Amino acid sequence: MTHTIRTATADDAGPLAALAAVTFPLACPPSSSPSDIAAHLANTLSEEHFADYLADPDITVLVVDADGQLNGYSLLVDRPATDPDVASVLSLLPSVEISKCYVHPDYHGLGAAAELMHATLAAAAASGGAGAWLGVNSQNARAIRFYEKSGFRKVGTKSFRLGSTIEHDFVLERPLP
């Protein structure tokens, strides 16, 4: 598998939205309705939203690029947590949020996710963070195992609105190198 991990550019907004449409549904609980998933994609992970993320100086998007084909991405937010449930449990401050970390299912099990996480943690550390945190759906056992292998530990819980439903996430945190 030949690929590079690089910082996304404005030209990546469309391909990122297309990748999100494939990867986000895989992270949702089986009970999630297609309409709730579609609403989240439209309201958070559209090409326009990725263009906004890429223009925000507090956000870094990294991509797994295989000859112009995006096969994974992470999105870091370098500002204090605004969710009170999150802010109350974080102990490693300042903390950088890993808001999104997804790899195309064709790349699962090939090491791309671990490489992306390593690069993501390095970028978070380079921004001056003492710790990194993320939210993961409490039913997403595969992702939880991956994050635990990546050094994260559960420090709390938070709610997450997915369309018309409220999902429950674990808040995970880890120190940065």
C-alpha cells in the first residue's frame, strides 16, 4: 500500500466529503436511521463544511493520499472544549480534539489507521497540546479498541446528536508525546 499522509488543501474539500459519506455511516450504531445519517452528512460533513474546516486556522485536516485518492482523514480542533461534559473531565490541558479520524473500509487492517493516528498525534503535539481527546460512540467496539491501542483511556461521557436521536459517546484522552 503506497500512500502519503499530508495536510489537506482547499482542493480536498469535495473528495473529503465523498470519503466522509463512506466512512461516517460505519461509525454509527446499527440502529441509526439512514435519514439521521444523511442529515449529519449534510449538516456537518458536506463539501461546503469541509471548505470551512480547511479555512479555519484552528483546524488541521490530515489525509491519507494514495496517488490522489483519499483513503482516510483526521480533523484536529485546537481550541478549548466547549461541551461542559467534556471540559469537566479533561485533565491534560491544553488539549487538542481529534474530532474525526476515519479510514476507508478498503484500508482497514492494513496499518493506515495507525499511521494516520501517529501523524495526527504528532500534529496535535506540534500545536502545543499537552493532551488529545476524542468522542467515540459507546457502541463502536472496533474504534474503542483502536483508540485504546493508540494510548487513549476513557475519562467520561458526552451526548451527541445524530439527526433526530441522541447518541452516547465515551470521552477518551491521552497525553501527547
